[in-house]
Amino acid sequence: MILHAEIDGRMVPLSECDWVKWAPCGCPVGVTRAGEGYAVTEQDAWKEFYDRERYADQARRSGYRMELVTHERWSAEIMPLMKASCRHLIEAVASTLRGAGEKPAARKVSGWELTPDRGGVLVNYMAAGAGEADAKHQALTRWTALLSARGWTVTGHGTRKLAWIRVAIPATAEQGKA
């Protein structure tokens, strides 16, 4: 027996569909296959992203949603959006840093610079001069605490020459298997 779903007024084999997880801002943040042996129902799709129901409930309350789409729509419309970074997250990170009095990098001024990165944002420490290891470490520590407090997933990397933290979609969407 072949399972079908009605999408946009037409019957489509479920094996030709995907479940897309959308963030509250309207950006796609995850995908899982639909069909027999995969996610048949919306509830199944949530389980693909979250190993605990309470995390899925928390994500739904935060505004995340699932949508069943055709592979055709996924390939043409949604996949390119997922390859880009969420502009809403970039704007929110910049606003959070500015609101806390953190300065963006400028000529001869150390500070932060944002770079889109695989659906997240890299917050780079840009040094104005040599010998700023302590300032770099202090800035990354402040930024990590500040951005984590917003509920975002923050990971980092720091060496003498390179320092950055990566900010991803809110932690409620990252818990479990996502």
C-alpha cells in the first residue's frame, strides 16, 4: 500500500515528500524525509528532531512548526533558504551586542564582526592591533554569556590568531536530535 498526502489540492505519494521545520521568524531550520519507514505523521516528524516530547512541546510553544512539502518544493524553494543563514538571527545577534554596549569592529578599533555560517552566525573578534589576547578572551567570554542568555546555542573557537563564536538558532530547536 502506498501512502499519499494531499498537498496544494493534489494527492502526492508520501515517499515524494519531506517534513520541514520552520522557526518562528519564518526561516526553515530542519528537514526530515516523509514516508513509510520515515516520518509518516507530523508527530513522527517532531520525534525525528526531538528525542523527548517535552522538547518538542517547548519548541511548538516557542513558535516552531512542521510543514509537509513535496520534494519538488523542497529542492526548488526551501533547500536554498536552508543553505543561507537566517537574516533574522543575524539582525538579532547584532542588536543584542549593540544593546549591551559592545562595539562592532572598525578601523583601528577592536570589536565584533558578523559572518553568515551554515544557518548560523559567526561572531568574529577583530583585533585592531597585536597583543590583544586578554581582550580577545574577555570579549568572547562576555559575548558567549550575553548570547547564551538569549537562549541561543553558542559554541566557540579561539587561538592566538583566530577567535570566533558560532551562534545557532534558539536552543529549544537544537535540543534532542536536531
